[in-house]
Amino acid sequence: MQKMNLKKIIREEVVRAVVFASSLFVFMFAGFAGIAYAATDGWVFGNILNSILASGNWQSPGDGTVRNCERLNNTPASGYVQVNGGFSCGGPTQCIYGISATGVPQCR
């Protein structure tokens, strides 16, 4: 087995770590810059954000509400049953299998 000087080993490992860290930084910076560039008007990421947000403008999203969040399957939120919180089925052998029209979970 060939013997190596300890200083040479440490120097090689430091150089290897510096190259790895700088490469990682460059790739991460390029990725974030690419996403930011793609978000500008007319690019794919910006168009996706504009189609998701209710305001239709990712640069001025308002409160960030998602489009069509007030309806699910063309039913307004008031059309769904409100479930009462803090309910549990009497023991470890029972579980909730449904919810009645009044909002009370049904146990079995």
C-alpha cells in the first residue's frame, strides 16, 4: 500500500469539497433563476400561475385565492353538510362510516 502525506490528503479533500459546493451553488442559482425567468409574462410557469389564481395575475395575486375555490362540482360551499367537530365513536372497535344530513358522523 502506498503511503500518502496527510497534508496532501487534506488538501485534496478540501479542493473536492470546494468544487462540490461551488457546483451545487451554481446549479441551484441557475434553477431558481430559470423558474423566476419562466414566471415572467408569456412564459409557461407564469401562465400556469395565472390560470390557478383567482386574480389571474401572479404578480399581483391579492389574497392568493385559487380560482373556483368557492365551488366544488358546481355546488357552492353552502350546499354541503357542515360536520360538527370534536366527535368520536364510543370506543376502539367503532369507526365513522358516514355523515348524516344533519352533520352528525355515523358509527359502526
